[in-house]
Amino acid sequence: MKANLLSPDKDPMGAAITDYFHHQKAGKLRVFSSQFEEDEIPINQLFRSFDEMSEPEKTALQMASGKILDAGAGSGCHTLALQEMGKEVCAIDISPLSVKVMAERGVRDVRQINLFDVGFLETFDTILMLMNGSGIIGKLENMPDFFLRMKQLLRPGGCILMDSSDLRYLFEDEDGSFLIDLAGDYYGEIDFRMQYKNIKGDRFDWLYVDFQTLSLYAAEYGFEAELIKEGKHYDYLACLRMK
């Protein structure tokens, strides 16, 4: 799996986060995909307080224990909430601009690190992967490497708290049946590219995975998957605990 970091000139989300932090407003963070029409990420949603978060997010933060890793921490909203709870947490992100903002917001332990950088050798009791955190895995074929990497980072009995969405609703017909091409790529594999003002990011793969598929891979690689909460729109929070 790729262990790349972003540079400021290829960091549209970080630039948007920076603008919002300093000016309480930001322009459009545009999202492009070969599978969907152009979309937009509302930047203010990345600066939510604990009270403004979804129930699955709140549950994950309350469940997180021991030494916690917040992977893909973004603006640091989850990390800051954990700090306020008195919990020990390290925030990592590949975005240099986001890391700078997190430090300015008061995140005590924040680093520009890729989760899959084999040089990152610390161990944790809980790994948080929130806001469709499964996306970091990229493609279904990366699942084996993902779980092997998690075994390196987790302490005995440790767990991953991950949320994702089952995109089957995009293929649902009016009669309730699903029109999915079983011979094609997994339907949760999406490609994205972001742009903020004149800053264009590179294309990247993002994985949305249904809970059943996640559970099968987890079991194969020595993890037990538990469905913790289901959201209102095919989204869910899972706990993946190392056996």
C-alpha cells in the first residue's frame, strides 16, 4: 500500500481547512470522481464539536481507550474531543497544512505520517478511523495488507474503531432490488480528486465497504468484527478487535 505524504501544493483539503480556521469561512472544496457528478465537501463539518457529531462518532470516541491513534485526523475535531475527555491520543495525517492547523488548535501530539509508513512503529490500544475511515484502505485487494499493518500497530487485545457506508443504496431499483454488476469491480471502490481554488490534488482511491465483507476479511486475518451502531443511511460503526 502507498505510504506517500502530501506537499502543500497538492493539498486542497488542507488549504480549505487552513482558510476556515483562520477566517471562519472557506471557498468550495470540490470533489470529482469518474463514477459520480461533481460534489462539494462543507468545510464547517470538519470543525464540529462533540455535541454536533453523529451518534456513531460519539460512541466511537467514548469507546476509545488506552493509547489512541486518530488516523487521518483532518482538522483534529475527534482528537480535540478525546483530549477534552482526558484521553491519551496521537493524531496523524498525510496533509502538512492540516497538521499545522491541528497544532495551532491545541492538538498536543500531531504528526505528518502515513498510516502505512513501515517506519512508524509505535503501538496503540485503539486505532480510530472515522468519517468513512475505511476509505484509507483504497481498494478491497488491499485488505490483507491493511490487517497485517494493524497487527503491527495494535497492542494485544487492541481494537480498530472504523466507520464506513454500504453504497448498495446507489444501485437500488424502485422495487427494492439491487442492480450490481457482480463481475465488475467491488461497488464500494471509488476514485476521487479534490480541488480548492487553484490547488488540485492527485487522484486517489477510496473504499466504502459493507459490514459483511469487512467481517469476512477481519475473520481471515485474526480479527473479530462487531457491528456497534448503524446510521440512518447505510452507514455503520464497527469494532475490529484483534483475537
